[in-house]
Amino acid sequence: MRKNPLTLLALGLLLAATAPAVAQNTPKPNTPPAGKSQAEQGTGTGTVTKSIPVAEYYEGGQEAMYAFIAQELKYPLLAKRNRIQGTCIVSFTLAEDGTMQGVKLVKQVGGGTGEEALRVVRLLKFKKPEYPILTSLPISFKLGVTGSNATNGQ
């Protein structure tokens, strides 16, 4: 059986076109699987492992900032009754004088969690940065965490 050169060329082009697509779909080594990040598994406490750049301007750093948030955070009663859990994201600009400007809710999960996240973030006091920083903070609400004020409905 004699092979047609055009058939071989077409087959070669087909294989070349599909090879990059196959390579793109293969997982890269040492990459974590998709899904919830470790930052979404806490209750607005120090369980966040992702570094928040603005936390370096909080007295005591990121751990102290999330400890303060955990102390002040009150799980909204409506969210607790309806078993609403998740992460709210609050965005703001840290001005050169250390004040927060443009504080707004970027993501909420409902039941009053967004309003509570805004209230707690507005209580934070930062040191003066050298330049304005646009940032966002994740505030997690999770029921059933022991030793946290996050589950005390008030």
C-alpha cells in the first residue's frame, strides 16, 4: 500500500494542531487543585494564609489584624438562622495619611454579613503608607467554629 504525501501532510498538520491543546490541559506539577483557597476556610480570623499586602501597615501585621477582626466580628443573627456562610470582600484605598477612603463591599453572601464586614473593616487603624494603596480584605463567615466570637449572634 502506497501512502499519499497529501494524506501524510494532512495527518501531520492535524497532529501538530492538537498537540498544544493537549499540553495545555495537562496539570502542571506542584500546582494546587482548583477550588476554595485556604483564605476562604476561616472565619475572618488568623486562618488566612494568603498574604494581604495592606496588613504590613497594621500594627502587629496580618495575624494581629485578623485577631482584631475575629474579636470584633459578630455573626449576624439572620445569617446564623439561615445558616449562611461564605466570604465577603471589602475594598478600600489606604491613603497616605493612614485613613481608609472609598470603603465598599465588593462581594457579600447575604443575611447581613456584608454590613458586618463593612462595620468591622471600618474599625481597623493603619499606619501611614508611603503611597496610596488600593486593596481588598476577605472577611469569612463560617458557622460552628469553636473559640470564636463569630458564632455568637448578637
